[in-house]
Amino acid sequence: MRIVYVLGTSTGGVGTHVRALARDLAAAGHELGVIGPASTDEHFGFSALPGVRFAALDMGTGIGARDGALIIRLRRLIGSFDADIVHAHGFRAGFVTLLATRSIRHRPRLIISLHNRASGQGLRGTVETGIETLLAKGADLTIGASADLVDRARELGARDARFVPAAAPEVLEVPAEAADATRAALAAEFGFGPDALIVLAVGRVAPQKNYPMLVRALGCLGGPEPGESHEPNARSERQGPELVVLIAGAADQAVLDEVHGQYEDLAATSAVPALHFLGPRGDIAELNAAADLYVLTSVWEARALVLQEALISGRAIIATSTGGTTELVGDAGILIDDDDDMGLAAAIAELASDPARRAQLAARAKARGAQLPDEREVAKELVGIYTELMSSQVG
């Protein structure tokens, strides 16, 4: 089959998912093309994958007057690939791809994968609902990365909507020595003690991740008094372990400044656990292995790859019960309501004071992580779907 993937700007889960699909399907002998921004190719290296052709196209982020030229160029690119299947990933990519394929003489089968929910309010929300409806009714198949996205597509009139997970990349087991070395390096860099309890959050510092909720939760937890030493003997009269919170991920600068300022204001007037922003990291597996708790505070997630990595790594998890997270985690972690800072603080305090409970949840997480489909299994499932759609077209 000749398959073309279309995606917009990505530095995270969507790009990771599409790269794995392109790699595995090209390796299986299919002709693969990827169309997307040059910056996305620079981040994920689509053009370096054997058997994959990449064409650069800047999707932009909003609907505007320039979309006419964008759609014409996309139509030409899709035609140059002579695709049997065009699979667009994301709201924006799906919209321009739908418009581009409508006037192709020998129209390929169009699949649109939704990885996030529309969240606009007021006029923007009305426009987004209109586009959602157009996508649902216009695609031959709508794929949702979580069950609620599938339900939404069906409500809006999708002719066919199915759930297909975005699988986590392979997570290599980190030896204890490497985890200890990472922990020691972090302790040396940020000045915390060897017995500190590390709480790790992984994900871009952006509104969806709701790090202000995490900061508010820290305000409910005890930490060293302002100016107090982090040395264990300085904490002899304080209850519970020293808590250190680490956030790993790239950042929207305005959001980072806001969250950092919120924390600094809190720390100036009360005792709170230490919070450090690590920025983008290439050693997430090692960070997971070094951490004691993993926290996800997102207002919504479909099927977060970072959460799957935490499950596979066997971390004790606390996560907001939104989107596909509830089904993904199940009883392998503590689930709290969206934006419930008091609930988050209570869960962190519970696990910080109960090593046996942490170990129990870590074991459950590892067992659940072992059951998750891997990238090759998801690629095989999609090939079956593509074949089904091609057969129905011939019929």
C-alpha cells in the first residue's frame, strides 16, 4: 500500500506515534510518505527513516486567509505520493487534509486520528464544533486515541469511529546503578538529601498540563522553612521525608514564568517542598527509575505516552481522572479529580509516609505496563484497518 501521514507541529506524543508507524510500516514493505512542518522533521527525523519520503509543509496553528494556498500545496503533495491511504493526525492537520483531498480525482481513503479534544469557549468553541462535525462526517474513518474522543466523533455523525491507542515507545529497563547515579546527580545539582522523596512530573509546561494545580498542592504540604537547611539533621524535628518535585519537559515561556512566579510567591510566605524545572530531557527512563512518585496533573489526556512510560517503568502513580487516563491506569495508581489540589496533596502525603503502599502501586503499575500494546502491535492493527478500507473501496 501507498500510505501518507499528515501532521502538524509536534514535539511530543503525536510525532512520536507517527514516527513509529512510518518506521514500522516502511520496514514491512509499504510505501510511506510523511507531510508536515520542517521543524517536526528536525525533531523526529522522518526524512532519515529508511523507505520514508518526507515533504515539508508548514501547517500553522489557526484558520486564516493563507489556508487556500496551503490546501492547494497539500493537494499537490498528496497527489505526488499517489496515495491509497491518507492518514491525518490531529485537529488542524485533519481539517486541511480533508479540504485538500475533496477535489483529488482519484481520492484516497481518508483517516483522521484525533489525539486531543477541542477546548475552545464561546465563538471559538462554536467554530471548533463546526470543524469537528465536518471532520467526523467527511472522513472515511475517525480514530480516537481515547474512548471519549470516539464517542464524540460518533455524536457528531462520524460514519465510522474506532479506538486505536497510541503506544508508548520501548522503555528499556534501567539498572539500579544507573538509577542511583541519576538520583545522586540530581541531588548534587539541586542540593537535596540522599533520603529525599522525589516526585516526578513529565510533560511540556503548557496550560493542558495544569502545573498550577501541582504548585497549589505543594502549598498544602510541609517542607523546609524558608532559610532552613536541607540536611537531614536540620529536619530532625519535622515529620515525614524531605519532598523534592521535579518537572521535566520543554516549556511555553509565558506559562513557565507564570508557574514559576506562583511557586516563588508561595515559597516566600510558607514552607513548601522544593520545586525544580529540568527543561527538555533525553533521559526520561532514568528519571523515572530515580523517582519515588510519578504525578500527572493534566486537565485532559487521551492516552499520555509519558504516563505509559511511567507504568512500564513501575512507578507509583498519582494522576487526574480525565479522558483516557482512568482506563489506562485502572487500579495501578491513585486517581484524583481534575484540578483537585487538596486531593493531590493528600495522595502525595499518603504515599510519602507509606513505603509499602508505594511499592504495592509500583508493582501494579509494572504489571499493567507489561500488558500495554507496543508500537509494532499498533502498527499491525492499523495495517489491518487500512487493508479493510482498501477492500471496501474496491468492492
